[in-house]
Amino acid sequence: MDEWSDPLYVLSQVEYMLAAPRPELLPRFSATAAAVLPHRAAAMETGDCSRLPIKVDGDPAITGAVTSTELRKLAALGVPGQAVVTDETLGGKRRKLVVLTSAPVIGKGATIALVPTEDAPADRALEIVAKLWDLVSVNAAQRATDPEPAVLESSIAAATARARAITDLGQAHAATLTSLLSVLRSRRLGDDAARRTATDLAAAALIELRAVADRDQELSAEPASAAFDTLAAQLDPLVRHGDVTVDLAGPGDERPLPQDIAHTARTVTRGLVLTALERGSTRVRAAWRLDGQVLRVTVRDDGQDVTRAAPATGLTERITPLGGRWEVDAVPGWGATITAVLPLGVQEAPELRPLDRLNPRELEVLAGIARGKRNRQIAEELRLTEHTVKFHVRKILGKLEVTSRGEAAMLARELRLESVSA
């Protein structure tokens, strides 16, 4: 706890959390918060992640039984910006909990529940974790609105796999409960009161099951028209106040788009429109169209200089992980028509490489380790405190799943960390 009086230590902890890839967001927050508020487990539900809205960390006896229904009830108790201590159910059992909620300007917010090891956490500890959660949740919400390519690579596969699993589970449970209702409604049963009670319970279970499916649909997809309306709102100042005519044509289709496709389509559309304006176009038309199992994002302009009409590298990096491709029709003196074709199907989720688990600062520290430097030398080279370097080394060993600096150095050399160590 005394370390939190050191500004450099606090900043290093904040940097560690904000640099987390989305799958590591909860584990990193939990590890950081544990220094001031020890806890056995943490569970989080967010509306901004289409891959896995519920995330858990800690004691599997608790985390293995956490449900979305429990977290939604806890969300109703939370107060944004504060840590609320309450006795509620998590993991199927009533416990002492610390509930943190967020309501950022961007995004849908999130709820996190910690299971403290103490019955009465200190007020200062509660204040610190509340502030940390505010920082983390705002950063996560901003990143979720425009996810990086590395995240996009596995999002669709994970979301689709989850939808399939829920569908299969739903069908099995629905069949079981429907059969149960048929048996309980049978006139051959004698206990009317028991039959009515069991019927009500089974009917309630069916309603809850449908609610879970609806919740999954809400988190993993959004209607195509609504997704385009969000884009239109983002481009509205340009359309209303710009000297160039910008026409927007929505898909006119309510079919759901995976959220990662919707995010990417908006990013690509904005990028192509701005590029067209930079080329001196006087009229631009942006349109979305669902064509079978693909979304076609087309931007057409009348700019005569088509030598710069090729999509920017950054936009290509957006669509490539999703299996997307470009269609370009550019005629000098007439303008250009550029279409991004985004498949709605499943892409194979890549396996995370060991070095991908490290943030840029950790890669720099690892490079120093690989060159045989001691913590003090690395600290001087990177202009950090030796305490901060020790903190990074500990995190590096954990992420790489090794037990010593020597093993970490060997792994760095095997994976050819030339770009950092050169």
C-alpha cells in the first residue's frame, strides 16, 4: 500500500493497465487493484466487447459459476465513479462484494465485481480502485469504438462460436423444458399444486433462456441500418457545413452486422470520404449494401486526379484481418469508385504469439534482458527507475510463462527480437 505514495509507481501501474490488450484488461486491473484491495476473484460484463461480454479472473470456484444475470443485477446497484460495498450473489452464492460501474461518454459502459478478502475494505482502498476503474473503463470504451486490427482478427470467429454454442445450448434446454411442461401438464398427475408450481418455474426458465439469447444478440451485433445511422451522425457536420456535396446511402436493411464489421465499415467509409476530399473531389457518394454474405462499402467521387485514389495502408490493415478485399475502378478525368468487400462469415482465430502479449515498454525491457543487461543498466538506458524496471521484469516473466531472466532472454533470441534489440 505504501508504494501508492510514489507517483512513478502509480504511473507505471496506470501505464500497465492502459496498455493491456482487451483479453488482458480484467487480469491486469485485478492484479493492480489487489495491491490496495486484496480480493479472491473478479468478474466483469461490458457492452463494448462482441467477443466475450463476461470476463472473469481469480478463484475458479467463484468465477466458474458467474452468470450474466448476476452481473446485470449488480450493475443496477453500482454508482459510476464510486466503489459500492454490498452483500449480493455472485457465482451462485451470496458474498461480500465491491461493485464498480462506469458510464463513459463513449461506449456502453461496464460493471466489475470484486470479492474482497476483508469484510470491511478501507475507504482509501475503495477510493483508489474506483479511480483506477474510471481510467481503465474510459480508455477501454474509446478503444472499443475503433478496435485495432489485431483484435479484429479473432473477434468474428469468437463471437460466431459463442453464438453457435448458445444456439445449441438453447435448443437443448428448450427441448428439455418443453418436454417438462408437457409432462407436468398431463392430467395423469395428481398433485395440482405441485404441477402448477413446477409449470410456473419451467415457464420462467424458458423466458430467462430467451433473454440470454436476446442479450447475446445485442452484444455481438447491431442492425445494419442502425450502424449506418451512427456513421451518418459522425459525418453530419461535414455533410451540413462542407462546400463539397456528400451523399450518404444507407443499406435499408435491418439484418444484424457483427459489431467488428460495423466498426470497420464506419472506419473505412470515413477514411475513403476524407481521402476523396483531399484529392479535390466536389461530389462524394458513400453507400453500404448487404449482398448475400458480404457487406459492400462503396465510396464514389468525381476527383479527376486518380493517382492517389488507392486506399491507404491503414485502411487495408483494417479489412485484411477480416478477410476483406478492395475493388477499385479509377478513370483519369472521371473519378474513382472504391469498394471494400467485408465477409460476414467466420475467420480462423489466430493463436497469440508470446511476444504479442508484451506492450512496447516491456519489449524494450526484454531486449535489455536479452543483451545480458542488469536492471540498473536497463533503467539508465530507458530513463526509468530501477523499481519500475523490476516491475516490468516481473510482468514479462509472467506473460511469457517463464521462471527466470535467462529463460526470458533465450525465448527473446529464439523469437528474433531484432527490431528492439538491435
